Amino acid sequence: MAQNHKFLDVVHELGKKGYPLTGIYRRIQDKELFLMAYGKLYANQGATTVGTDPKDTVDGMSVKRIEEILEQLHNGAYHWKPVRRVEIPKANGKKRPLGIPTWSDKLLQEVIRMVLEAYYEPRFSSYSHGFRPNKSCHTALKQIHHSWKGTKWFIEGDIKGCFDNIDHHVLLEILTRNIKDNRFLKLIRQMLQAGYLEEWRYHGTYSGTPQGGVISPILANIFLNELDQYVEGELIPAYSMGKRKINLEYGRINGRLRYARKKGKKELAKELEMQRRQLSSGDPLDPDYRCLRYSRYADDFLLGFTGPRNEAEEIKQKIGDFLKTICLDLSEEKTLITHATSQRAHYLGYDIRVAVDNNQMTKQDKQHTKHRSRAINMLPVLAVPEQVAHFWKMKYTKNGEPTNRPELLQCSDFEIVSTYGSEFRGIVNYYIMAYNVACSFYPVKYMFMESAARTLANKFRISKAKVFAKYKRTSEHGVKALIVEAPNPNHPDKPYYAKLGELPIHTNFSTVIQDKVETLYVSRNDLIRRLLADTCELCGSKNHIVVHHIRKLADVKKKFQGRKSPPDWAKFMMTRNRKTVVVCHKCHTQIHAGQHDSMKVE
């Protein structure tokens, strides 16, 4: 059998050329594919979360468990288990269901996902940005900022309960167009219909994709690609026509301006230039010009339209009618038409409007000639919503004043500053494309630093002023920040630093956060090589080798670090900074029983 990275490359080429997929069910029955899936999933934060079967978790993972799954697939006897459903809160105060599959189901889902992604990725629209390699919220926003100039209307779209209402029959019909393997399609159908347990009561699933499963995003993208193709293939050609005509008044003044400059009439030229600057170079009322643009991230989408409002209403209606053909509905409360220059659209957490500024001139460099132009005029502008900045500013306050965080009092000063710093960097990096990111988040930085200082002062029973005197300093970027230094045992000359607010805040389009980097093939990582070595890393035995997993390394460090004689398995993890240790069945049993006391084999 060919190596699996070659197999995925072949699948990718078939998708690019539009050829159908055949024999997939047989090809996924390969241990190498499952080892690749394990290498991708084991480090995820939810990998140790228990599904409906307490015994089926990532802890105790072994080659034998993969072989058992392969045998069940070969015999056609693999049965998907119901997912464990929990309710998690949403930003608007409501709750949404989250399904937690068992580990074996996660592993098989990841194998199927890798195959589907390799095939469908080249077939997806360039307007789709959600859950795709080298795509993200930032790529969607960057596309809007750079290519939606002159937009008059925004059509904000939201699909009602999209993930929960995906019709299984429609999804399977879409898959059947390109996948000619009934056993593979049957496997997907059984997964969709496996049901869920809520408070240990079984419920059937008659629609929707398994939320919480690793395969859910790719199935949703395959389904919503129908909408992308409809907008790209029918709506955009129908509502994009002509080239905007020249504004006659602008052309007349431009001619007079050239003549005045030629004759050396500087005062008249200056007056004419100011008049020209107040006019659009193109005819804003051109009845023969239309332009429609589109962007989608998961079930949220945004359209930018240049034309009359009644046609914007038509576009909204046509999208609603099309979604009904694939058994989905638009959310009326969230699907809005907003005027681009006088109102703000809301998309991916940003406020978006079109700037109108005839006076701000920007230096442009086009075709090696530098000139000044109204580059910002009619350009989409991204902004931090006021409520977002206010929320983060007031997050760690009480009665309007910064307050300490009691849950961090047991942490070290390094961990406290690191926690604040990582949270602050995360929100700033997400809104880095907003023009008002600095004025929105410098007050947030002040509140974070005050709260961190109060937390440290409360922990060490000292004043806030002494905390600032000890930790507040100017970073290498010339910005005031809280900086805590910790020794690095491996490299004493390179200590660790926890920093809060060390970078200047300014708008930046060059750094784009990606959901994930495109990788069709993942080589064997260190964990896979250790597992295939088939040797216990604690006692040297070769009897029934498994991998012991923990949820967080910080939990082990908190429990055992500083003790005179921590267990060998904990010492192994802390020394190598790993959440895994490859052990034999006997050592694994003793670890869980708290009885392990062996010597590490050199």
C-alpha cells in the first residue's frame, strides 16, 4: 500500500481536477492514518474529556486499540457511540449544546476529516474563510478591507441554528455527487445518526452535525459550499455589471485645474483642487453600474452591494429562498441591511463601515510614481465595537475600580503576570486590524495592570506601589509594562519572562492570525516514535505498551514540584515538559493506583 501522505496527495489532486472518489473505505483502514490522527489530536485541550464511555479515553492509548478499530472497520462492525451532550454559555446569555464523543470515535472522525479536507479543500470558494487551512477571521476581514471599496449597502446574514439544522439527507446527497463508495457513505450516515446522551437519557439525532466532533466543521463547510456556489455563480454575475462612468463635473473641474497649472495660476489651481476633492471621480448615481461582494465564515456571512436598496432587499430575499431549498432558514433578527456610510455592520466581532473623507490625503506609490490621493475615501474601515472595549475595560473591576482576582492568589507572581499578559495579548491581537485599536485598548491595559498589581499586592501583603516599583519597567519596545523574571534551569543565561503590556498597540494588517496551517500530511511526531519504540520509559518492559496522558502539565507541577521524592512518572513529565509518558500495563495501573515506585531506565 502506498504511503498515506501520497494517498492524501492523490485525493487532493482528484478534488482539484473534479474527479470522483472511489475505494475510500478500504483505504482508511490503515494504521499509519490512525497514527497521524492520534498525533494531531492528543495535545488538544479536550482530548482527555470523557464521553459516554468512561473507559474509552485518550489515556492508555496503544497500537492495539488502533488495531481493534481497524478490525471492526474491516468486518463492517464498527458502531459509533452516542455523544455526551452538555450545555455551554454563549456571549448573549443563552446556551448552546456541545457534544463530546468518545476517544475512538474522535480518532475515526479525524481520519475521515483528513480525507474529506484533502478532497474538498481545492473545491471550496475563495470567499469561505471558516475552519479552513490558511484561512481565518483575519483573512475574511482583510479581504473586505482591501477589496470592498465603494460599497453602499451591507447585507449581514446569519443562518438560524445552522449546525443543529443541517439536513442529513441533503448532506449525504451532496457527498454522493463526488464520493462513489457506499460503505464510506454508510459510515458517515451512521455517525450522523448515532444520537446523544443528556443527563444519561438517550436522544436520537435526525438533523445537524455532531457538534464537538472534529469532523463537524468540514461537514458544515461542504454543506454551506452550496450557498457559496449559488452566490458566486448566480447572484454576483446577476448583480455585478458595468463600469462606473466618469463624473462629468469632476472631469470638467479636472480639465480647468490642468489648464490653471499650465498657466501658472497657483491660487486658482488651489481653489479648483479643493473643489475637485469634494467630488467623486466616478458617477455615484450611475444607473448602469452594480457591484456585489461576498464573505462567509462558518454560518455568518456578509455581502457588500453597490446599487439601490430595493435590489439589496431582492438579494436578501433570494438568499433566504435558496437556503430553504437546502432546508435552512435565515435568522430574521440577525439578517440586516445597513447603509455602509451612515451605519455600521457587525461581522466577526468587528464594526465595519465605509469611510467618507474628502480631505485626508495619503501618499500612494503606483507604478513607481508617488502621488497624493484620497485613498481612505469610500474604503471599508474596521473598528473595535464600543461594547467590546467597555467589557474588557470593566472585566476585572468592582464599583468601577480595578480589583484583584482571588482565584490567582495561589499562583506564583510569574503565573499571575503571565495569565494577565496572555489574555491581554489575545484580545489585542484579534482586534489588531481595527483603526481604533490603540484608543480602545490602552485603557484596558491600564485596568489589567492595576488589577494584576492589586492581585500581587494582596498575595504578598504589600502595597500596590511596591508591586509597581518591583515589576513595572520599560520593555525593549519602549513601553511601560509589568515584567516578572523566572530562572531557566536548562539555560541560566536565558531566564523566562512573564510580561503584561510590553508591546505598543497600533493597527497592523501584516500579521494575520490563522485558524490552522495547511498540512495534508503530518509526519510522525515525537510521541508516535516513542509509542512505536514499544518500550516502557519507566521500567524498560515491552509488555502491553500504552501512553499515559494527563489533562494539564501544570496540575502535575502544582501537586509534585518541590517535593523531596515525587513519583518517577511525575518527575519524567516535569523534567521533559511533557503531558505524556509511554509505559507498560503494569506501570500504568500503578500510576492510577498511586503505587508507582520504580527507577527510570537510562
